[in-house]
Amino acid sequence: MTHIDPVGALRAMLMIRTFEDTLARRKEHGFQLLSSGEEAVAVGLASALGAGDQLLTGGRSIGPALARGVAPERVMAELLGKSGGMNQGRAGRGHMSDPEVGFFGAHAVVGGNISIAAGVAMARQLDGDGGIVVILFGDGACGAGALHETMNMAAQWKLPILFVCNNNQLSVSTTRDAALAVANLSDLGATFGMWTRTIDGLDVQGVAAAARDAVRYVRDGLGPAFLECKSIRLRSHSTTARETRSRAELAELQTHCPIRRHADALQADGMLDDAQLEQMRQDAATEIAQAMAYAEASPYPAAQEVLRHVV
């Protein structure tokens, strides 16, 4: 994989943040899990994947889907239950998918997609097509039995799968340290002899570099790998959940925003000025306004669609 374009990475992160902010401002936006503060993980990880690879996620799927290349207007329409969505409005955030662009799909159940990802990886291994599978999940899934069972099988069979934990350090309102005993969540992968690494998930270029290393290891047939990305969550657990952290805590977290951090670094390196940054923000706002307009104009599915694909 080529190195990530630093300016392009900022543009992608701004697009994701603008998309989610725009969705959240809509009065009827549905039950959404947003990823503000986690954009560097999605963008850095996606930069390391090839066209033939597949990404699966948990329910916090909007950022990863956009980073992987799913069209913003199709994601917006899907989230609003419209027929213009990539799944014609029947999947929503919790189960949306677009395998043609390498986004195999999301799963609303915590840890629900982990064993499915192993199945996709086994199919890849049997086909011998050189593609790998990445499963992205949160720290809340690290206590799920399905993760440990799947890692054991993946290690035994050397499946071409990369486990990526986006550790935002909160499972709803339970802190990571209160829920899991291991020092680093990547230690869970080490138990099964995997290549493992724990990194700063707020550094998009660092995520991209580590993801490239992990992807190369898996693609070379050396077995599965486990990458832990330590990030933050700047919003409450969901758009309907009460925020349990204090204003002071949230204000302190804002100082670690990965978008602000990356923009500051680009400006310090002379790769970006204030006018260019403002233009990027305006471009993102225009793109997402168009995506929302597309979704609003898209009709709801016809009633008879409810039984389509039902056997």
C-alpha cells in the first residue's frame, strides 16, 4: 500500500465529522451511534486496504463506511430508511453493507460480526484470491466470547483476518479499565500468538502506518493480526443516550480531537494554511448538504418491499 496522503486524510475526516453533525441536526435522525473523535481510526485503516479487501464493523458504522468509499448520499439515504440507500433503506446503520466497494457490512449486536468476518476470511483463504478481511469493533466487544472463540479459530487456521479494536475507552458508560483486566487490549491477540500492536488512534498517519504493517503481515499468509487503536468518543454513546461525563471532561477531550490535531500538524509543516482549511470545511459542508438533499428527495420503500428477500 502507498503512504496516506496527509491532506487527503484531513479532507476525509472532515467529511465524516460534517456528515454526522449534519445527520444529528436533523430533527428525525433515527437511533444513531456517531464516531466523533474516532475519525482517524476509520480513515487511517481504510487507507491500508486494497480494492479486493473487505471491511466489517460493529454498529458504530457510519465513519468506517464513508472512509471505505461508500457514497455519502447512499449512506445518508440508508440511515433515513429511504430507497436510495445502498440497501434500499432496509438495513439502516446497524446492518448496512456495500460489498462492491469493500464494505461487507455492519452488525448492530456487540461482537455480532466477529465470527461472520472469520467466515468471510475463510472463503477468501479457500478462493486464494489474495484478499484479506478486517473486522473493526469497540472495546465493549472485547469481553464477548465470540471474539475469543473466533481468534482461536483464526490463529489455528491462519485465516487472512485483521482484528482492529477501536478502543474509545467507554462501553456505553462503563470505562475500559472497569470492564477488562488486560493491560492492553492487543494482549488478547497475543494470547493466540498473533502479531499485535497498540497505537495512538488519534494520529491518522500513525494508524495508517500500523495498519499497513498489519495488512502486509496478514496478506503474506503469516496468520491473523490484532491492532488496538486508542481513541476517544466526543459524543454520548448514541443520539438518544444521556451523556454521563461532565462538561469539564468533554471540554478536555475536545483538546485531543484528531481532526484539530492533524490540521494543526499540517499547518505547522507548511502543508496547509487557514484559507485552505476553511475551503476544506466549506467543501465538506457542500458535499454533505448534497447528500442530505439526495436522501430527503429519495422516497421511502414501497410497502411490498417488506417481504422481498424473505423466504
